[in-house]
Amino acid sequence: MDLEGYAMYEQFGAIVDHKKKNVTFKLFLPDASKDPRQYEGGGLPNITRISVLGDFQTPKSKRWDENNAIELTPTDYTDPRDNVVKGVVYTAQVEDLPEGFYEYKYRVEFKNAEPRMVSDPCGRWDGASNQNSGFVIGGESAEVLPISSRSPYKDWRVYELMIDDFTAGYRDKNEAPIQAIVRKLDYLQDLGINAIEFMPWTPWSYSGEAADTFSWGYNPVQHFGVAHRYVNNPKEETSKLVYLKQLINECHARGIHVIMDAVFNHADAAPPNLGFPYYWLYEEPADSPYVGQFAQHDYFRDLDYGNRCTLDYVRDACLYWIDNFQIDGIRFDNTLGFYQADNRGHGLPKLLTELRAGLSERDQKNFALILEHSWDYDAIDVTNKVGATSCWYDPFRARSHEFLGCQSVDTPVIAASIMRMLDTSLGFDLGRTPTPYLENHDHGRIICAGGGRDNWRRTQPYMIALFTCAGAPMIYNGQEFGSDHDVPDEGADRIIPRPLDWSFVEHDTGASLHKIYRTLMRIREEHPALRSPNFAPSIWDEGQTQFNRQGLGFDQERALVVYRRWNDDDDVSEQFFVALNFSDAAQEVDFEVPHSGPWRDLLSDKTVTPVEGRIKTEIGASWGAIFYRKK
């Protein structure tokens, strides 16, 4: 075995030899009596016997034979990387299976509890019903090719994509959702994005039929598999994982980076015996070393990063997706749940340290490690401390929605806090960058905050700001044509299907928005200075409500903002002045520039010549200008 970059948990699950047409079931349970480092909190599972049963027992009829379940044999598991016995692995092999998709579960018997039917914690496929696990014999195969040139994250233009909602309006009945995405990749490439952040594709909890259960994917039960709903093609049952590999290959062929949204703070586990298998594999589930509150408890069953086995499991899941699917980044959901400020030896800091080591062993450059931490500026400090690439920069969204939604006669259109919002790189260490956005899956639509599609123009200066500030700007699927399915903060209507209405692209409002987003994406792509961290005026005094002497900053009375952006690259030396008018009337700006010009507005393609070293021009209502000049 080649031990470079070795991932222990990747060796478990239903391991298929397609040539020999057999499957080997391997289920691992850590044991602190054999290796005390495995866990400090937790106990033994008190298992007396494990067997496996499923429709593979009778391939023709696909009948589960409870009376002839196949017993797994327990042996000590020695990790070949350090030759340490880390626990027990239960193993059984089944030979000579016809090609097809098979579902299975483990029957686990205990000393002092009734037997349980439990799915596979390292299963690669989600079953069609009853939270079964699955495997495939035969069928099509594919190898994922890495992207030809992975760019630094600051150069990415990200599209957050909800697989179900994105494809619901156009996919065929005999087409898996992940297959259908491929048919829209040319559209996304034309839009100008070069990265897709897929909301979780890993299996989530359900009790009946997988096809009938909608989820955003933030209630995971397994971390090595793909949700059945996303890869189910009724006419072709043996391809499943191949669809995801083909999708990633198609993305990479177009220069589109792939980000996996991964939920490693918690797992769902609900009676009777449904959900996270490493919870139900213990006679007393509370003894599971994988589950237990580590930091901030928020959802479902927290994963316990105080125990080494939990960190190994999560790290190995990340390496599995990196090795086998050539993903280009991971977005870590809700990292508040596995971060303790004064604990670098456990949780998020330790996980990222080991992932960086694994990425280095694989010579993986520019791999993005992105945090969803807090909804405020505190996330920046955590990003620096743990060595992440980026964090979601939510103040950009929050302030924008606040300004759009709270206007009245007595309330300013914008407030001085907008300057801190726009200075997105402030506080980030060199080489780290924010992920700013105006909307995401978790919050309401920017078009709704602005008063609906009839008032879409009010959102324009915020759109221009998003693509002219530092970071990797992100838009949410449908944002580019004004999708107005809003999301409540809580309640039964929060996580429900919101299919994109693709006809909006052709409507006047949608077409106008789409054109502006395409233009801004192109400007962003063509001008490196807009991707630099340089911003002026930085550290704005929020007591100051008028422009500074250079005419830069913030004018509260007229709802204007003017800021400077530039880079220090000798090969491509660029300067920008961005003027934004948030009011509903045209306004004049007057600001100092360092060169006589002319300066070209990239939005109107018109030039402006400074007078006595100052640009004086009018900015239309709810609009802006991006004045550009090479040094």
C-alpha cells in the first residue's frame, strides 16, 4: 500500500472490486483500550455480533434475507501508517455478484440492548429508502481530471448552487439532477463565473423514500457518500457516483473550480436508528466518541473534536473527496461548533493543520479552505488564526440589506458603516481573502430587500460594489436574473423547494440584471487591481459624514460613496476610482485623481478628463461608475 497521503477511513465501507465482481464490507470501531489516543470521552460499543444483509443476498429478486445475514468477522485493525492497533475492523466478503446497484445495512447485536439496523458510516452511496447504504457492481467508470490551472482564491468568481432548486425547472424525468447541471455549465461560463460552490451533496436524514425527502443537506448522516436524490436516474442505476465525476470533469474542462460545501460540525441522528451510524453503533449512543458537544452547540448531534477518532474521520472524508473527485476547495459549514479560541490542538485549527499537510503531500496548490464562522467581523480573526484561505464575509450582505430595507424620511439611505463593509480586506493577513456576497442560501434575496423586482435598480450600486471590492465575490443561484423566492429566518417555510424560474432570464428585469452581472464579471476578470487588497480611504471614522478633502469616502446627505482601488504589479499597474450613487436622483461627484487622464468609465465606456486634477461628473440614480486608468 502506498502510504503517502494515507486516509484510514477511506479504506472502510463497501469496497468493490469491479473486475472480480465482489464486495468487501469493512466496518471500523475505535478502541481506546488498544490505542488511548483514539478518544478520551466515550466508551466501548458492547457489540456481540455484526452481520450484513441487503438485496445483494438475492440479486434476482432483490429480497433481503433476514434469516441468512452474513456475519462480519472482527479483527484488530493496525494502521499501516504508524503500525498502531487503533481498534477493531469487522469484515465480510461477498463474491460473484451480477452488475447492479445494491442496498444494505448492518444488523448490530449488543450485550444488553435490542439489535439495531444501522447504515454504513463510510458508505459511498445513499440508498433509495429507509436510510440504507448502497454500492454498485459494474457500470460506467470515470477518472476525475484536476483543473488545468488552479487560480489563487482571490481570482475566483463564485456561484453558490443548490442542486435541486437549480435543476428542478428543466431536468428530464430520466435524468439525475447532477447530470442536468452539466447542461447549464455553458450558461454559467458565459455568465462569467469560474467557481461553483455546491451546497451539500452528501446524504441527509430521511425515514421513508429518499426521492420524497427535500433538504438543503445541512443535516448530514454520512460524509463519504452522495445523496440518492441527486444521482438517481431511474433508467440507469449503476452510474450514480460517475455522474458527479463527470460533472466535475465538465466544470474543470471549462476552467470552473469546484467547491464542496461540507458539514462537519454536526450530524443528524433520530430514533429509531436513523441518521449518523457512528451514533447508533454503540449500545448506549451517549458512549459514542464521535458525538458530543465540543464548542458551541447549535444543531442535531455535535461531533466531538475532543476525541482523535472524530478528527481522523473528518480529515479522511476531506481527503477522500480531494483524492477521488479532485475538488478545488472546501467550504466548512458552521465552524463555530468546532472552534475553541484557546485550543489549537483540537477542532478546527488541528483539522486544517493536518489538511494542509495532506495537501502539501499531494502537491495541491491554491486549494481553498473556506470558513462559515460568525456573521460578523470576528470571523476574520479566526480565519487568520487557523490558517484558512477565506471566510464568508457576511457584513457585506447584512449592511446592504439593512440599508435597502430600512429607509424612511428620517433615516439616511446609507450610513458611515458602509465604508467598513466595503473595505473587505481590512484585518485579513496577507494571502487570505474574504468571500463577500449580497445573498446566499441562508438569508433573503437582495431583490426582495430592495422592494421587489419592480425596484431592482436600487440594488445596482451594491452589485457594482460587490465586484469592485477585494475578495472572491459570490452570487447565489438565480441572483443574476432577480430570483425573488425569499427565505424566512425561521419556521416551516424556511427549508422548502424554491425552483429557479429560468424564464426570468428573458424578462425585462431579469435580462437587465443578467447583462449587468455579466458585465461586472468580465470587468472583474480583466482587471487584476480589482482583486488586490488595496482600498482607500481605509479605516473610515464613522463620525465623519462627508467626503474627505480629496473627495473620497462617504457623503451621507447625498448617499454617495467614492473609493480608490489599485495594484502594485509592475507588469499590469492599474488604478480605479469607484463612484456609487445610492440615491434615487442623479448626483455630481468631485474628487481628486493622481493623473490628468483621460479616465475611462468601464460601465458606460465613456471617458472623463480631469479638470485641475479632479474628476467632476454626474452619476445616475442608483448607479455608479468605475473610472479606470493604467499607470
